[in-house]
Amino acid sequence: MAFAAHEVVIDRDAMTVYGFLMDGMNNALWRSGVRSISLKAGVQGENGAVYQQTLNGPGGRPIAADFQITESRPGAEVRFAVVAGPARPTGGYYLSTEGKTTRLRFALELHPKGLQKLMGGMIQKTMEAEVAQLEQLKTVIESRPAA
């Protein structure tokens, strides 16, 4: 199993951070590898929503990485599962209020299958880079006017 997590403290309340995360269209604002994203099924920003996402893959090739929001708790948690593409990790964003700020933890988990098991080191490195982009999410949210 591959696992990676990263944590930041964002100078915004938990409901602001939660609202940003629930709208998968915002991924393109903070995740550098997102080439395109659109709502494929469901209602944008709600449980069950499926987002069609294309990522930059090795050698610049496009890779499908559609994901579905699988569960959420307002102001506390957003969980998702990748439902298309070569890797199908699950993950979540976990929020806790700390005064007027929000501690946000982003975690990814993948159970490699078949040939993916031979690429464990590369998969781990990719997942660690992905969760580290939480620093960019912090910058994006904090650059917006506070509500």
C-alpha cells in the first residue's frame, strides 16, 4: 500500500475551506498537474458528484483521473475516490478549527495492483508530491477576500 499525507493551517474558517474543497472545479486552481476538469455527473459541490479530470502524465501525456466525492461532513471532511485512469487512489481532506484558522490534512492511499506493484517507489513519490500541493491551496484560499 502507498500512503501520503500533508497538513497546512489556513487563515480562513473551516466552512470556507470546506466549500472550496467540495467544488472539484477548484482543483485546477491549486493542483499543477490538472489539464482540464469538468462536472461529469451529479451536482457540483455535493456528495456523489463525479468530475472528469485529465492530468499531465509521464512525458506530458494526458491521463484520465476522474474522481467522485464519496462522502462529506460540512466543515470537517471531504472524501473522494478516483474512478477512472491507471491509478485509483482514495483520499480525503480533514479539517479542524483552530481559533480563526483551519488545520487541513490531505491524505491519499493506493493499493497497487498488477504491474503497479513494481512501481512502488515512483507511485509513493508521485503521491507525496500531490499532497504537498496543499501549500498552493493555502495560498489560493488566503489570497481571496475573507467572508
